Amino acid sequence: GSLAWLSYSSCMREYEAEVNQGQHDDAICEKYHSEKKRKRIVRSACSYVTLGLLMSFFAIGLACRIKGDDLVINGQTALVIKSRSMSSFYDEALAEEYKAYNYDIGLQFDVGDICFFDTVSADATLIKGEVYGYKRKNIIITHRLTAEYVGGWYEFRGDNNPVADGTLIQRDRILYHYTGRKIPGLGAFILYAQSYFGLWSLSGILAIIVGSELVFHHVSSIEKDRYIKIHLWRLRG
């Protein structure tokens, strides 16, 4: 970092000296005459929007990495889906069976979707056929509730799985209820940002963009000052 800063400072001092000596006057004048103000504003706006999006994904990915899979958005929990267990039906027979049970067969989602869940209170009644999120080994599993047994044990199954989940779940481990609302595909960026490679690559991209913006603004400031001086000289002359 120190070497990069020294190199940057040296280059800027050298360029500023050249500008002040008039070595780039023709290029600076041509630039400011040909480049419209609106064009510069649009370019800056696009740059800031891109930077803002990348920083948002980086922040969300880092938060997921530190805290786990749970995100709170507008009072609800948003979960990024990481498997295809609820993407479709394992076979048509299962789909027909669920229809017979009057289950809402539209409650499905795929890898990379962001799904919104309400928090399940301790005294809430669970409904068979609804999709819930339960915790198992610090992982949130989002499957359909298919059976309830004596003693407060519940059975879940992913629509795209051939059999029910291998472990019965106690009531206090069932945390979330799927609202049916989702943002398809957007979670793929968060999954990428949540990975170690994604975090490192995004941090590198952010550093490059921020560094480029700093260099751009520094160079623009040097050239603008020079252009003003040239313009004043021409007016006096």
C-alpha cells in the first residue's frame, strides 16, 4: 500500500508539473471544448451507481458471512436459497398428492432466489402444506411441513426430494414461515459475495474503482485549474 501511494504521488507530481509547464495545453483545451457537461455528469453518475451496488453486495455478503444466512429486511427475514430442494416437484404423483391435500403448490423457489419469511412465534399454529424455515446444525432448512406427530415433532420435505427429511424437528427449532414473496435470481450475487473468493474479488474491484475515481478527480482538478488559467490568459490577450 505504501509503495502504491508513493508511486501514485510521484506520478501526480510529475504530471502536475508538466501541466503547469504547458506541455498538455492543446489536449486539455480540446477535452474541455469537446466534452459536454451532461456527458461528464452521466459518466460520474454511472460510476457512483456501480460503486454503490458493488458496495451493497459486498456489505450484505460480509454480513451473511459473519452472522449466518439470516437477513432482516423491512421487518421480515430474507433468506438466500442455496439448494434446489424446493425448485419443483420430484414427480407428478407428488404434485397430485399435494393438490389432493389442498397444499399451495405455488410455494416453490430455486437456487439464488431471495425469499421473505415471517418470524414464527412460540404459540403460533403451524399449518401442514405451508413452507417453514427450521434450524438444523446452524443451517436454516426451508421445506414444506408434511406431518405433525405427538409430542411436538414435525416432519418436513422438500418438494424436489424423493423422501421426507431424515430427522423429525422439534417445535422450538421452527423459526420462519414463508410469505410466498421472493426476488428470483438476485440472491446469486449475494451467494457469490458471501464466498471467500467473492469477498476478496469484490474488495479488489472496489479498491480499483475507488482508486480510479480518486485518480480521475485529481487529474481533472489539475487540468481544470490549468484550463481556467489558459482561458483567462486568452481573455486578457
